Amino acid sequence: MHNRSLVSILAVVVGVALAGSATAADKFLFDKAHSSIEFSVKHMVVSNVKGTFDTFDGAIMYDPVDIEKSSVDVTIEVASVNTREAKRDEHLRSPDFFDSAKHPNITFKSSKIKKTGDGFVAVGTLTMRGVSKEVELPFILNGPVVNPMGKTVIGVELTYKLNRRDFGVSWNKTLDAGGLVVGDEVKIEINLEAAKG
């Protein structure tokens, strides 16, 4: 009887320990009213055209004890692209660029978080226009703090450059004087605020 009691106690202790480790990370949902996903690309060599994706969602699993055990999952609706020019946005949604009818979402799902210098790097899979590639996204983590509504919130700041051709977004035209109508390098700036859900 004594041995059985000891085994039972050990089982409970192990179960509690496992449950604690499984729930160490808290889920933080994007506060889209205080978040933005922006991009800029060179136009005709002389200027930068800026735009946003207005519809997106996702969550951060945040482990305050060990940030490297955290994770992030983001889904961006391609059709929500907005450069404040209707004809250009329609072109961006077309098969020449994002082909939003066949590939409605851009997604990123992290596989690990690494500490580096003053910030972190989210390593994971970025999928755009049906092409998936592993990328490393450097970011700064702000918080956590408690907002006026009593919710715990964190913030993420991220700047990244990618070559759109790597993801099959390759339409272009050559100018008479040389150079391209649309640059290949795209600068992405993401600012996320997420609240513990």
C-alpha cells in the first residue's frame, strides 16, 4: 500500500510538472487597432512606393521566463493590399504579382526564437504565392506592460528586406534609359501590439 501511495504521489507531481511546462507560454492575440504591416519598393529607380496590408491576424505564444520558447504565427490577407491607388492595387492582386485568387494569404510560422545582441530572431517558414522558404526575421520585443484596461500587452518591432523574385513575384518592365519599373528588393516594416488573451 505504501509503495502504491508513493507511486501515485510521484505520478501527480510529474503530471503537474508536465502541465506547467506545457502552459508556460501565454497566448497573446494581435491588437489590430494598434498594429501595422507596411512595405516599400523602389519605383522607376527614383522613388519608393509604400503600402500596407490592412487585414491580418495571428498570435504570439509568449514565454516570459524563456523567450526562446516563444513562437509566432501570422496570416496576411493578400487582397487587403493598399497603396492608396486602386488600379495599382488591382494589378498587385493579379497573377502578375501576388495572384490573390489562387494564393489568398501570406503566412509566417516560426520554428524557433533565437537571442541575438539586443534583440531576437524569429526563424520560420514564410509562404507567399505558394512558395515557402525559411527566413530569419530580426525583431525587438517591448514589454510586457499592463494597459489601462488591465490587460498585459507586448509589442514587436520588425524590419526585414526580401527579394520578391524568390517568391515568384517577378513581373517587371525595363525602362528605356535602363533600370526597372519595379525594384526587386522589398522592405517590410511590422509593428505588432498583442494582448494576453
